[in-house]
Amino acid sequence: HTVSVIGLGYIGLPTAAVLAKNGVNVIGVDVNANAVATINAGAIHIVEPGLADVVKRAVHDGLLRAVTSPEPADAYVITVPTPFTADYDADLSYIKAAAQALAPHLSVGNLIILESTSPVGTTEQLADWLAEARPDLSFPKTHGDEADIQLAYCPERVLPGQVMHELVQNDRVIGGLSAKANAQATALYNTFLKGDCLLTNARTAEMAKLTENSFRDVNIAFANELSLICDHLSINVWELIRLANHHPRVNILQPGPGVGGHCIAVDPWFIVASAPEQARMIRTAREVNDFKPDWVYQQVQCTIQAAAQQTGKAVDAVNVTCLGLAFKANIDDLRESPALAIAQRIAAAHSGTTMVVEPNLPATAQPVANATLTALDEALSEADVVVLLVDHTPFKAITRAQLEGKLWVDTRGLIDG
Ligand code: SAJ
């Protein structure tokens, strides 16, 4: 039994590795020739704890092999990116390209699973693209269980940083275009899955993935909106949330500098694009979360002015220290990070010195133009203004004594909380 995984990124490579670890013969496909060469050498091109060892062993055992264009297989798992376009809709061009690349290799009895986060209807669209390319084969939209090729949508739900654990343990939603597709996809995941397979149809499975991330986005927006309201009313938002969360049916999330990462800040837009009149709260939540970095930046500007007045220094003699750049705690991932965007804006606008602290980056990195990557202790003692952007563990040890005589903007509640 051979499974081909198309797209060897943050989801595809761990999936390929875990399948191979469980004895499946895996052909990984990626258009990036460097990634393919790296994997075939038994190494990895992304950062994910525990992944390197599994890939190394799978390649060594001959169960995982990477190539730049598809080859025949029994099943295909598509894990390519679905970015969003300038007008906030999904860009399905990677899925279409994958469909066109694998279509010539299809044969009767094949299973195709789409895992990429996708708007409702994408699996049916994928079936249409394949049917166009292969008029000699039948697909479940017209032939159901009797189709030559079966298709299912099975979203990934793993948390970056815990992928190797969650990939195996989390329950899995499986949305086939037919009952047979559901049965075949279940058999494939059961080669490694310890969680349950939850069966539904493709449209519901597509919406389930978008719903999970929108749920989190809406709840974070609620917390972020509270932080603005509390600032306006001179209330400590961290204390407020702690108190409210003592209610047995209230569980408010934490405000922050905005919502980052490649999923939660994107997926709700796919719902908004497909139901713009109905998805009013989901759209507003996105707007609330996207506004938060602007608001933090304004707070920092006011605080720099206040520090100049308080110290009698000229504004260009005020030292600003930004703590954290990653999109969330204890990772090195800077992509779509509100913390990075805020630090970049501060450094670009501030006429004095800006220092940035990111303990998860190598000391030689230069992540922000016009700012120096500095060690925590030095950056704190030199600072007039401290901007706390990420709740990395080392920042939790900062004491009030280290902040004496300084002003700060605390977006995560580590100091003010
Ligand atoms: N955040 C807050 N306040 C909070 C919680 C999070 O401001 O109380 C911010 C974080 O700082 C970060 C952003 O939200 O900037 C997103 O972080 P996250 O930890 O909520 O989620 P991700 O993006 O790392 O992973 C999410 C997960 N989805 C859910 O928890 C519903 C993960 O399970 C998904 O697999 C992943 O998206 C994905 O790939 O879709």
C-alpha cells in the first residue's frame, strides 16, 4: 500500500513521517527541490519538535521518499497551502495545481484526501477538476460508492509545536463525498491514529475546520475588545477577566497584541467570503483583532512621549525595548506575527534606540530593521520604555524592581496582570 503526500510543509511532512513510521510506504511530493533533497538526506527543512528523528528513521528504513512531481500511488493526501487573496477570499491555486499534477497518475480504486484548510465546496470543486482532467474515470459526485476514484475532506487540527503528539492523539473529522470514501479514509488514518474518526460529509467537514478557528478568533476578539473598554474606563482587564472567570459558566480568553499565525487570522475570512451577509459577528471579530496592533502602537507612541517628559530626555534619547517577536509564546515562528509588526513599526518610526528581545532566535538574527536584537537583561536595564509583546517563559521572571523608573505597555498581562 503506497500513500502519496502532496505538499511537505508543516502538516504534510509530519503526516508523511507518521504514516511511514507505522509501516506505510510513503512518497512525499513537493515542488520545492531543496526541501525534497533535504528530506531524502534524512533531514528536515521546518522546525517542529520530534519531527527530525521520525523523518530520519523513515528515510533510512526506505519507507519515506521525496520527489518533485507525483507518481502512481494507492492514496493521495493533499496538504498544500490555501493562502487568502487580496480581497479576503481563498486562493485555491495550489490545490488546483496538485489536482492537475496527480490526475495523469490516477487509476481505478484510488482514494484522494484533501487536508488543506478550504472554503465549503472545495472538495466538490477538486472532484470537478479531476473529472475534467480524467474523463475516462468516474467520481463520487455522479457515481457515489461505485465511483472509480473516491474523495474525502479530512482537516488537520494540530497545534504548531505539538504536531507529533496531536497528529496521533486528536480526533479526526472525515467528510467523504460518499460512504465508501469515508470507510477508505478511516482505514488510512487508523494506520496511525489513536483518536476517533468522526464521519460526516465533505461540506460539513470543511465548515468544521473553519468553525473551530473562528470560534477561537471570536473569543479572542471578545478579550481584545474588553482590553480597549477597560483602558477607556481605567479598569485592570487582567483582574477583571480573572474575576469574571470565577463564574462557573464564563471562560474568557486572554487579550494580546493581536491574532497571529497562519490559521486563526485567515480561516474566518473563508466563512465571511462564502456567506458575507450572514457572517456579521465573525467579520467583526476579525476587524477587532486586526485593529489591536494599531491600538498597541498608538499606546507605545503616547508612552514614549510620556517617558521623554518624565525623564527630561529628548524623544530621540528615549530607549525602547520590545519583548518578544513570535506570534505566540515559546516558539520561533515570526510569520503573521502582530508582535513583529508592532516592533517593526516602532523601530521604523522611533528616532531613538529600539532594542528587540527574542530568546527563541539565534543571537546573530536581524529580524527588525533599525533595531538591535539584544539579550534580555541588557535590553531591560537600558530601556526607558518596555513593550511586552509575547508571553515567552523567560519574560515571566521579570520583576517590578527591574522596571523601576521605566514606563511600559504590557499587551499580555505579565507585568500588569
Ligand atoms: N491568542 C491570544 N489570546 C488567547 C489565545 C491565543 O491573543 O487567549 C493569540 C496567540 O497569541 C496567537 C493567536 O492567538 O497570536 C493564535 O494562537 P493559538 O494558540 O490560538 O492557535 P494556532 O494558530 O497556533 O493554532 C490554531 C489551533 N486552533 C484552535 O485551537 C481552534 C490549532 O488546533 C489548529 O490546528 C491551527 O490553528 C490550524 O492549523 O488551523
